Amino acid sequence: MTRARFVGVGAALPARVVGNAEIEDRLGVERGWIESRTGVRERRMLGPGESLVDLATEAAGRALDVAGLPPSAIDLVVTATTSGPFLFPSLACLVHERLGLSSQPAFDVAAACAGFPHAVSVADQAIRCGDHRTVLAIGADRLSALCEPLDRVTAPLFGDGAGAVVLRAETGPDAAGILALRLRALGAQWPILFARSCPPGAAGRDSVAVPAAAAARSGEAGEAGADATGTGPDDPWLRMRGADVFRVAVEHLVALTREVLSSAGIAPADVDLLVPHQANLRIVRSMVSQLGIDEGRVAVNLDRCGNTSAASIPIALADALAAGRIAPGSVVAMNAVGGGITAGALVSRW
């Protein structure tokens, strides 16, 4: 049996720290408003002279260092992002160039905040079928740039960052690595969380209509209200119906995680660490409560990083490893929900 094993993890965050006070003053809300509703205390945002390519390359380099491998050992680069600097080339190709790679394949996958499990799925399939031995999977996003500064739903939540993992083939009856992985999409739910791909007035801008009630703005961070502004074809901002996203996220994270654990023959009580997408502390707590996983076995860095979208799982994974929360043989589960609606979950033996 050949499995894809995590052999290196790395993360990178922008230098600029943005505390809640700065955003609360802008939104005109009292101190503590953001943390009480989201669990976020501060987040990192890209500043002048920094780019998402810088962060993704730095995270990749750190993951390779941990794995003890040179860039030339990489057979494939897969990057999960929906906020690269170009529609094309892919962010993966830009990192490919920075790492000095030659002709190894490199491409992006787009599944919003659930992008990392999707990128890992590509790596897992490539390794298990024997096409590749060593795969670099990256999650990198800067969704803070897509948030309307005065939108109380999205502005408090999102930060920027990048994380990367190196997965390598391990063969044998007791091989460590990914035990099970599942992906899911709920396309009919797309209007509850979306962002358009082109700026207002751009040639060829898609005129697909957004249901008027589907992009409601709100007076609650991450929760939906009744103001349905911001739904037109020239609206450049990320829009979210927080209450609907909360409901769908919890429901499908719980169901998908149960499914993937069952497929691997793992009980929730046997999970040593759950590393969830850092969406909102209320979502995480509701999910783990229903799964029956103690919060002490859950990796959370939302308070200092905010929601970094596809980067959130590998960043939290790097933090957990640095804190000694993962050891050889540990059973580690990961799960995420994102715009689409997309979802993914996996379980791996370290």
C-alpha cells in the first residue's frame, strides 16, 4: 500500500498586524464587538512591498526545510488559492519560478476556504497512483483585499497568509499518511458566499445575476441581516450571508468529518488533533461539540490570524507542530468549508 505522508509543514504571515481596535473604529462599533462574535483578536494583512507570492514561496521553503528536501525533489506543485495576483499565470507557476524548478507541473485549485483539502486530494491521488513521489501543496490567500472596509460581515474576519506541506510516498502495510479523504460541493448554495472575478467595467465581465436576498449585509460580524445591497454585477466585494454560511458550514463539516473518520476506521475519540479551517470560533465550537471532540484536541489560531481562507489549515498545522501537539503516530484530522459551497475533510496518521 502506498500512502501520501506529510513530511514537511511551513507557514508565512505578513509583517503587518491589524488589531480589532483599528477595524472597530472604522465600523463604528464598541471595543470587544469583533472578538465576541468571531473569536478574532488580530489578523495579518499584506502591506507595501509584500506579495502573496512572497508568502507562498516562504511557506514552501520552510516546508521543504522541515522535510529535509531540496526544491529539485518536488515532482508537482499544487496551490489552493482564489486571490493570486493574476488570473493567469497561476500562483503555483509563480512559486515554481521562485523555487527555481524546471518543468515539473504546477497549477492552482480554486475551492475558496476549502481549497487546502482539495489541493491535498490532488497530491494524494498523484502519489497513490504512482505518477509522483513528492508533492508540494500550498494554501495561500489574501481575502482581506476583497472585503469592503465598512462591511460588518466580512471586514472583521479575513486576514492574509500562506501555508505549505510536502507530501511524500510511503509504502508498506503499516505506512503512515493519509488514511481517508472526502470532498463535497453544494453548487446550489453558491449565492450565500461569493466574490466576482473581474473589476467593475472590465471587458467580458460575467453578468450572472445574484439573487437579491442572497448577498445580504449585516450588523453582526459573520451573520446575515436584511440589507441586500452589494448584489449588482459591478459590486467588486466579497459578499457573505453569515447566518446561512454558519448553518451550512456546521452541518456539512460534521457530516463530512464523520464520513471520513468512519472510512478510515477512526472514532472521534481516537483523533489526537483536529485542525479545522479557521472560519469563526462559533463554527468551530459548534462543530466539535456535535462531533464529540474535546476542544483541548482542536488547533485554533483564529484569534491571532483571522480567517486566512485556503491558508488557514496549513498555518494552524505548522503552529501545532511547533507547539509539540503532533508526534509520530498521531491521528490528525482536517476539515474545511468554503465558497461554492465546497467542503473537504481528511484524516492522516503522522
